[in-house]
Amino acid sequence: MHADRRFWRSIRFKLVAVSLLLILFSLELIGAYFVRTLTTSLLQNETQTVENQAHLMSILVAPEMGSPGKRTLDSVSSMLSSLPQYLNGAVYILNRDGYVEDTSAGGALIGQKRTDSVSTQALLQHRTVAAIRFDPLSNEHLLDVAAPMSTNGRFVGVVEYVVPIQTIYNTVREVTRIFYTGSALVLVLAAILGIVLARIITRPILDVTRQARVLADGDFSRRVRVGGDDEFGDLAMAINDLTAKLEDALQSNLREQERLRAVMTSMGDGVVAFDIELTPIFLNEAARHMLRLSSDKDAVEKMELMSEDLGDAVGKRVLVREMGETILHIHVTAIYQDGQKEGYVAVLRDVTEQEKLNRSRRDFVANVSHELRTPLTSVKSYIEAMRDLTAEEEEVRQDFLHVVGEETDRMVRLTRDLLQLSGLERQGQVGEQKPISLEEWLTSARQRFRISASSRSIDLQFGPIPSGTVLGNHDMLDRVLDNLLSNALKYTPPGGVVRVEARVVDEQHVEVAVQDTGIGIPEEDLPHVFERFYRVDKGRSRRSGGTGLGLALAREITERHGGLIRIESEPDVGTTVRLTLPFQREEVSS
């Protein structure tokens, strides 16, 4: 049913219908003209023939009508009977008064007056008159011709000749029937031919239509068949050119989109697009990661909350948003198209590390300032106090000078550690490296701290030492081990134990562990002990002469040697610092 409706509305049906209507109109016009012309021609020919015959009879009968001595009915009748070819119609011989003198239609009409218009006009006008009339009695068309009779210039009557012409109308009717039959046959043939031609004509249009549909579906592989050099051929070539250009444009657009998508995906910064209502419509993977978005639903919810903040940030330079430990700088820019604002783009940058670095720098400056201010203040106070001392107070002056010397040494150590740490970070090198005997290195450390441990009543123990060497800078590694042992002794109360153990982790690494039974480190402080100037017990550290840079320097030196340092601790139980270094086992000769 749907196909039928489509056919009646199709251009194919319209072409056939228009063609048939044009043919039908042409046939009707030609038929009407032909029938009319044929009818007129036949009637004119018949009228001319009958007029000639009537005129001939008027010439033959006039002398009889113009001779009173000879005029008798018998002579006229004899005249009519001698003309049998005229007997297909009725002949009336009328005198000048209109009465029938003789007739071939029967004697009953002789002596009666003819009152028809043809004979009357001929009697009055003395000229030949012809007319066609329909006789309801015989149901036929009749041709009525009246010709005047004159003899010696004197009008003597009229010859009226009435001929049936129904055969002419029958002939015209038959011709009309044949014409209509032929027209119907022509229409049928024209319809068939029109359908075939319409199919041929509309095939390129249907092909172009199918091409448009497949183009709408994104298929650019199909091409329209070029059937010739006519307008449809030009249209097919134009459509094929359009398809090729659209395919190239789409491929170019897709390549641009892929490049843009690749750029967006590989960007370290997050990108989020919003419409004019600040509804999120796009975000890349970096933005998803920064905003911790696990699903599309979660994305919509979080982005809607974020858009509320962005509403206040539009037109500003940067919006800072903290999401847990992550710090984001968000730059919002409006998108314009044709002078109209279409939406916004927010660029998210994770500045957590940068902020941590800035915070570390600020803390470093503050800590250095604090570490220097304390001894400088002390030195200044003691110097001012010494100015007020008398010569008899030499012992007090010496005590003050001793304190000034200790504070000066502390500032020297702080400056030295800062310079060494800065040099390691800047240059990334630890100087000359060479194989160091693990046993000699640890034994030397035991000798250096044996007296200090004994003076503190601390049992300093060393476990078995594997045979082998570590590759490194001897002074730097001594600095690391000295710092670990010094801290262990500082924070272990009298009667405690500090033990150093060494074990081979694998064929290429050795682990040196410094264990103590000291006060330990709270769990919340463990992640920060390797930071510069970080102290768990700030007051005690300063009193013990520490700079706050020992562990930071130890980690930097260890890592520059390709090693690893980590710390384990439990408050009131003790602390273990594990130092892992590259190691080469010493081969034992057989």
C-alpha cells in the first residue's frame, strides 16, 4: 500500500500522466478539428451537387412552366420520370405562388402550398436557397434546396429538391468512432511507452537519490553510473565529484579530529568544554584523572559542581581548586563563534608538585632563617654580655667565648651541609668513586663511635660482615653512616643498644641496617624524616647540635650512589634505618 502511494506521487507517474494528458488533449483537438472539417466538407460537396441538380431541373422545367398553352401536368410528370437519377430525393415543382404543380413525392401534395422556409425564401428572393433540417417523422437529416425558374426573364416558379443526407452523418459518426478507438489504442500504447521511457528517464534520478541516501549514511564508496553525455550524465558526474570531495573533506575532518583527539589525550593538562549554560560537554582523560572521575555519571555530578565554581571564574585568569591533596589551577576562556559567545573551555593544570616545591622553598627559607637566627642571636647576646664584663671576670668571658665558638661551629656545619646538599642536587655527582671494602668501612665506623657509645653507656654492636666491596665515594659514604650512627646514639637512652648488621640482599646489593632501642619515631612523622630541617623533637635536636639536614643529605648521597634508604620505627621500641648499596661479592680463591 505504501509502495502504491509512492508510485502515484512519483515523478515517473507524473511524467506518464502529463504525457498522456498532452496526447489526449492533442488527439481531442485533432479529432474535433478533423470531424468538423470532414462534416463541413461532405455537406458542402453534397449541397453543391444538389444545388447543381436543382438548377438543372429548373432549366428543364422552366420552359414548360413558361408556356401556358402547353403546360400540362402530364408533360411535367413526363419530365420528372425521365430523370430517374434524381429520385433518391423528393422534387417539388412550385408555381410563383408557392403551390405544388407536380412532385415526385406523390400526387396528394399537388395543389397544396409549400410553406417551408427554403421554398418561401426562394419565391420571395428569386435565388437559390439551401438548408439542412432534421425531419422528426423519418428521423433523418434532410438537405432542402430550392432553385428559381425563369423563362424569357420572367420568374415562373421554384424547383424544390429535398434529399436525405443521413448517410453523411452516419459516415461522420463511424469515422468519429474509429478515431476514438484509435485514440484509445494510441493512449494505451503511449502509456506503455511512457512508462518505459519514464523508467529510463527517472533511473538516473533514482540512482542519484540512492547516492544521496548512502551519502547520508556515511558511505562514500558508491558512485553514480554515468549513462551518457546528456544533462543526466552531467548530473551524475557532478554527484560523483561531490561525493569524492565530500569524502576527502570528511577524511580530512576525521584526520583533524584524530589529531585533535590525540593532542587532547596526550596533553598533560586537563581540558573541559562547557556550553553557554556551563553544562559540561567534553573532557579529556587528563581531566578525568585530575578530577578523579570513575564513571560518566560521576563525571556529570562532579562537573556540575565544578561548573558552579567556574561560573564565578569566567572572565578571571585562574581559579585554584583543591581536591584532596591535588591542587588544580583552572584557566577559563570563553568560546566565540561569529561574534556570539558559544561556551567556555577550562584548562586544568595539576600544580600539586609545583605547590609542594614552592612550599618546600618557603619552608626551606624559613628553616634556614630560623636555624641561622638562633645561633646568631645567641652569639650576639654573648658578645654584648662580654662587653660589660670586667677584667676580673675572665673565667666568665672564657665560658661565653666557648658558647660563641660552639654556635659558630654549628653555623659552619649548617652552611657546609647546605652547600653539600645543594651541590649534590645541582651536579648529580658524588665525586670520585672506587671500590670500598665493606668490612673496613664498617670497622672504621665502629672505631669512630666506640668511645662515644661507651661514654653514653650504650652497647654498640656489629654483626658479621660479608666479604665484598661497595663502589662509592669513601668520604660521602662515611658521612651517611656517621649520620645514622650519630642519630642512633643521640636518641638511645643509657643502657640501650645500637646494633649494625650487614647482609647480602642479592648478587648485586648489600643492606646495612642500623638498629637502636631508642625513643622511636611516631608513625605520622615517618614520611617526613628525610625532608630538610624536619625534626621530630625540635628542641632536643637543636640541643644535640643537629642541623636538620642529616637524613636529607644521607638520602641524597645514597640515591646518587644508586642505592636506597628507608626507615622503620616504633615509638618507645626503637628505630631501624636500612641502607641498600650496590655490592660486589669478593671471590674466594681455592
